[in-house]
Amino acid sequence: MERVVELGCGADDWMFDLAKRYPRLHIYGIDMDCELLRQAKLRRNLSGLPQVEMRQMDLSQPLLIPDRYIDFVHMRRCGRFLPSRQWPSIIEEGIRILRPNGWLVISEPEFCEVSSPA
């Protein structure tokens, strides 16, 4: 595994923890919020993690990432920010940028009482 992308990264810990644990990975943090990306860049610089790169992109648009370029696509806690009609295109883009046998992981934790009958 060489390249990882976190979609909707914000200024969260996930990509920084991953970079510290696996320093040979090149990690791309993608978000559309300029302020969150600024904070993430500051954290990256203070942590000395040059293999983490931030990019501003709108997840409702095609990603500016080549086909079959990424080994692992990660996305979490973005459900409240994205309309349900956008999810099919986001998943398609995640698959498009994955290398063969790559991983696409989307997780959406529910931090409240269970709201479904299941």
C-alpha cells in the first residue's frame, strides 16, 4: 500500500494517526472547507508529517485524482454534510480512483440512541 485518501477529512486525527503509524504512506486529505484544511495543514506542519497532503475538492464533483491511483479510500462521519442524492456519485468516484484490489471504507457512526427498528 502506497497511497491513501481521506474524503471529507476536516482537521481530524485519522490521517495524522495513520501517518505516524505508517510513515511510508502518502496520505491525501480531501475537504471543501478552506478553514478546516488550513487547520489540518498547521497540524501536519507542527507534527512533522510531510507525507500528508491537503487538497481542496468538492465531493459533489469529479475528484481531481487519476483513475486507479489510490490503494485505500477512507470516509467517515460525512453523512450529515452530504445530501443522500450525492452518495452514488461519491461511491462511484471512490471506486474509480482505487487501484485493483484497493479498499473503499465508508463509516458513519451513530452517536445517539438507535433510531432504526433493526
